[in-house]
Amino acid sequence: MLTVDFIDDDGYTSHEEQQEISRLLNFAFGKLESGSNAEISVSFVDNTSIREINHQYRDKDEVTDVISFAMEDDEFNLIHEEAPRTLGDIIISTDRAGEQAEEYGHSYRRELLFLSLHGFLHLLGYDHLEEAEEREMNRTQDEILEAFGVSRDE
């Protein structure tokens, strides 16, 4: 089971949106991981905040849609086998999600779910720096979203 802690101090998302994101990430966790418990946090911010975070931690002074900070510590997990794995944090700009939904011609719901899953896959070690990695990550995202019932043209 995956425990998802939401941080949304400014009310960028609804309870229903958070519940659906939690269901999607638990669905993905069940497909990709087995026999363990884990926890993550998902924070929702505006473009100004994500730009500051991107600048501070990634040295990129620009707005982005999602940032993931993986925090899994194998040594801790070996010592404390009963403790849930702490996978890390996902930060999503809801402003950027709305802009991208409009740019790509699909719903805000689809974009928010996509960004949540994209950030989550990064916490599990997926990346898109090289072409083969990007193909694998895109394939995994598409399969999970489709199996969860989220279509590209929604």
C-alpha cells in the first residue's frame, strides 16, 4: 500500500482531485511494486513557487510542471524492515498543469493525473534523459493511465 500525504496550503486542488490522484498512484504502485508499503508526499503550488524551487534545487530559473525529489534510503530500509519505504516528494504547479492542458487540448484532470504519475515514476527510478529511458517511461505512463481509465483525448 502507498500512503500519499497531500500538501496544499493554498487550496489549489479539491479533495476529490486529491482522492483520484491517490487512487491512481496506488494503482501504479500495485502494478510496479510488490509486497511493500511506501509513502510519498504530493505538494501543489503556483508557477512562482515552482520556479523558486526549480532555481534553488536544480539551478534552473524557469517555471516547470513537476519536480520530484527521491528520498529512498536503502540502508534505513534494511535496518527497519517494518517501516514503510519513504520514496520522496512530488511538487506540481497547478498553474502550469492548467496551461499545458490547454496547450495539449485535453482536460485539466488528465494533465493533473499525468503529472502526478510522471513525478511518481521518477521516485521509482524512471527517467527520460536518454532516448531509451524516455521510451520506457512514456510506455509505462501510457499503459498505467489507460488501464486506470484516463484517455489521451479526454
